[in-house]
Amino acid sequence: MNLNHLAVFHAVALCGSVSGGAERLFISQSAVSKQLAEFEHTLGLQLFDRLPRGVRLTEAGRMLLGYANRLFAVETEAVRALGDLREHVRGRITIGASRTTGSYLLPEHLAAFHRRHPAVEVFLEVANTQTIESRLIAGEIDLGFTEGIVANNQLDYQIFAQDELVLIASPDHPAVARAPLSVAEISRWPLLMHEVGSGTRAVTEMALAAKNQRVRPAMTLASGSAIKLVVAAGCGLAFLSSLAIRTELQAGLLVVLPVKQLRIKRPLYRVSLRNATPGPSLEAFLEILARTQ
């Protein structure tokens, strides 16, 4: 079925005349008459009875008008939805964030974005850096936030914030009395770490390797919250983001152990698929991000 013919039929049916349909479509009456005749010939059915003044739908025309109304209503809805999307009124974005950024930095930005664009659905997935990068490349998320080492040439990395990893212990841990520790002393006590693929673990291992220290974790935990609880119970030491331990430090549940000649600073990255064009909703979020940084 020729959709242009259908549009002509729809306009004439709504206006009740060939002349009215021509005015509605901004084309000549002769062009409308010709296209209607071609349409009826193609269908093998008469759609209108031609009257002295105007036209009247036949049974076939009334049936087709019902379908045409639904079709063009969907078209109108699609145009409106795209217009809304262009104006950042509606849509959805999916964000993947590593634990530090997803838990301690992004919530403030997400709240600001929701206040400005409440009709945009936002989905946040918190996972380790390796998972976030893999899902970006697979097209499963729109934007990523990672920590750790820039490692993939399919992705664009932009520094989003700065962070520092610090060594933590419970206040009554025996290492506290020996602080500041030397790098070599860290290995005297069990060290808790994130799983392989975590940006925090990768940066920690690289910093210790630069000091000729290779530490095997006594315990591997996938949750920063779990690491904090185990350390607070006196079962070992851990390197965690300074952003992640503010509450525990204030409550006296954890303390930071200074380490001589060791500062582990790292950038946190905003990551996107290289050469990908962001949609309007994502562009709106990036604008909010730029304002609130």
C-alpha cells in the first residue's frame, strides 16, 4: 500500500471534499484526484462516492479510514515523542558506575538531573570497572564512570574527579600503634581487597608493585561495605577510597593508617564509547554533570 496515497485518502476523508484535502496537503486538486484514482485502481475498490458537492465514503472507505486514523495517530505520537526527546522532556539513559563513583559521587548529580528533567528515566548499574567497560563496548549502557587504569582504545576517558586510596584499620588494631607504617610492614597483617577487575584493586597493586611489594590478599570481597565491616571487626587492613569511609571515620569505627613514602592518588573517569553520538537525554545529563562538578 502506497502511504502517500493513503495520506491523500485520509486528508480527503477528513475534509469531505477533494478541494479540502488539496488545501490540507498544500497540493493541487488535480493531483489529489489523480492520486485517489490511482489508489482506488490499485486496491480494486471504490473509496468515495463522488457527489455534486464533495465526496462520501463508501463501505470500503469507512473501513480504511479506521485503519488510517490509527496509523496517522501513531505517526503524530511518534513526532511528538521525538520532539519531547529533543527538548529533554522524556527518554531514558542507562549509566554504569564503579562502586566509589556510583555510591559516593553520582547520587548528587542524579538528584540534580531528576529535578531538572523528571520525565527522563535513569537506570544506574554499579559494578566493577572491567564490567562497566565491557557493557559500554557491548552497547548495553550509555555512559560509564570508572576508577583505575585507562586500558581500552575503544573507549574515551575524561577525568571526572580525583580520589585517594588510604590504608584503613579498626581503632584497636595493633598496626595503629606502629603507624606510620613502612610499605614493607603492610604485609605483616592480613590485607583485604576487592575482586580482580576492580579499579581499586588494580591501582593498589600497581602502587605497591612500584615499591617492590607484591601482596596476596588474605580475603577477597566484592563489596566495599563488606570490606569496611570486616576491617572494623579487626580482621585485617584494606586500601579503600577516602570518599567511601567518611561516615565510618566520623563514627570512630575506622582509622586511617599513614604509610611512609606512599600516597595513592588516582583520577576517576567518565567513560564513553569512542565516536558515539549522545542522544538528547544523555546530553542533558552531561550538561548537569558539567554544572555540578
